[in-house]
Amino acid sequence: MKQLISFVKKEFNHILRDRRTMLVLFGMPVVQLIIFGFAITTEVRNAKIAILDNSKDGITQKLITRIESTEYFDVEHSIVSDQQIEEAFKSGKIKLAVVFQPNFQNELSHSNKAQIQIIADATDPNQATTLTNYISAVVMDYQNELIELNKPPLTIETELRMLYNPQLKGAYISVPGVMALILLLVSAMMTSISVVKEKELGTMEILLVSPMKPWLVIISKAIPYFILSIVNVITILLLSVLLLDMPINGSLFLLISMTILYILCALSLGLLISTVTNSQLAAMLISLVGLMLPVVMLSGYAFPIANMPDALQLLANFSPAKWFIIIIKNVMIKGVGIERIWKEMLVISGMTLIFILISIKRFKIRLQ
């Protein structure tokens, strides 16, 4: 028994001295609890919407006030025409638009019926359904009040229109997210493991003293995974179009170009991981835990980023997958050109450059 106790004490001492183990044991549960607790929710809050009031009467103003007073919507007041609504949807400024018909109050008073059009961005069908339900509930509550005050009852009809995805297919969410997840994991994880494997086997020094320049050695490690990632992209696109009826409404050349940029970003991230790890297991853990969780939780793939606290929204900006998913949805589903995605393109390009520069600096330091 004394031997058992002594071995248990020894093991405790090893664990307490190992900062990485302590971080996994106590840090990861806290991080996961915070991220899962705030990110996983079916509610939608502070969604940006536009209201086009073609009537500007007392009833429409009361309805607009009620919509603005909820915590679910952030109203964009600069929209004054149908053309601006279409542009706002394409640029991603709004997720939903509410359009009141002309002479709304007059029609409601004389014919006991008036119409409201609700237009939603259905590239995320779950979010679109939730937002339209919220708006419909506000309208229905106000209509019930009018019914109690008026005889015969007054009816406010809501016409729903789902842009880009009228059938509310789930593939419009899953395809961009799967592309972002697979490309990041394959490119980053496999590249980092490949480089670290040479370190573990002690063959990296042999490669670096060969006639080939060091940076060419590293590039030679990344090229196979770049080619395999391109094959993955082609496979995903073919399956999406042929099996899932997913459209490619924008330029295929632009879509492929932006995907290649994202792959280069993932490869550079894999090289960066390889400079801070000395074992394949560590590289794999960092890649899986440090990349998969942010892609799923903080990229807008599974849950709307607007629902999250400001700190998590800020953290989400450091995930390349967030910007890539925005690009894919805009080009593939909305059919927009580079004029709508240049900001996201610059962000991914900047991340790629930063990852490469840090990797080169750390790699040189490690060789000295």
C-alpha cells in the first residue's frame, strides 16, 4: 500500500509540474464551457434588418417601433428603395427586410386588409426561418390588438420571400462549412505533422544540409497537401452540384481562386504550428483542438456570430474559416463578384503573409 501511495504521489507531482497537462485538465473545460455556453444557441439577436416604409402612417410607425424595441433586431435606417434592399442583401449588410405596402393604414381601414412583405437571406436557412418567425410574431401580436379594438377584425397579411435559397436547403449551410473545415484540417494538420515528423526522426538536419535551400525543403513538404486539397475542392464542388443541387451562381474562376488563397493560408498555418511543436502528437492536438473548435463554433458555420458576446465576436475575426465561409456564400450562392468580397480576400491574404513571416522567423531561430 505504501508503494502504491508513493507512486500516486509521484504521478501527481509529474502532472502538477507539467504545465501542458494542467492546461488540458483545467483550461480546456473552462474554454469549452464558455464557447459552448455562449455560441450554441438557436436564438438570433441583434440581426441587422432593413425596413422600407412606403406608407409612413401611424400604424406602420407603431409596428416599426415595436420591431426596433425587441432585442432581436438592429434596424438599418438608410434603406429607402427596393434597389437599396437588393444591394444590402448582396453586400451582406442585412439579413432580413420588411416592406410595407403604400397606403397601408388606408387599405387596412377601408378593406380590412393590408400586406407586409418579409424578405430574408436564406443562405442560412435556419437563421432566415428564425428571423421571419420573430417578425411574424411581432406583427401577429399587433394584429391581435387591432382585432380587439375593431369590428369587423382587421387582417395584416405577411408575404414571405426567401432570397437565394427559396427551398431552405440545408446544403447551403453545410457545403461552405465543410469546405472550410476539411481544407483547414487537411492542409494545416497534415503539413505540420509532416514537418514535425522529420524533426522527430532526426532527418530534418540532413535535409537542411543538402544542396537544396531550406525554404525549398519546406515548400516541398507543403506541395503534396496543396494538390490533395485541390482534389478535395473539386470533389466537394462536384458532389455539391450533382448530388445536393447546390448552385454555383458566381464565377467559377473566382471561386477556385479564393479557395486556393484559403488553402495557402491553411498551409502557412500548418508551417507555423510545426515551428512551435516537436512531436507529431502535439502538432495533431494543436491542429484538432485549436482549429476544429474555432471552425465549428466561431466561423458562423454552425451558429450565428452575431449571437455571441463581443469578446467571442472579436475572437472569431482571427479565424480564417469565418472569412472563407463569407466568400463562399457570396460567390457560390449569391453570385457576387470580387467587388463584394475584396475585404475578406485581403484579410485572408494578410493572415497568410503573417503566418509565413512568423514561420520563417521562428524556423531560422530554431536552426541556430
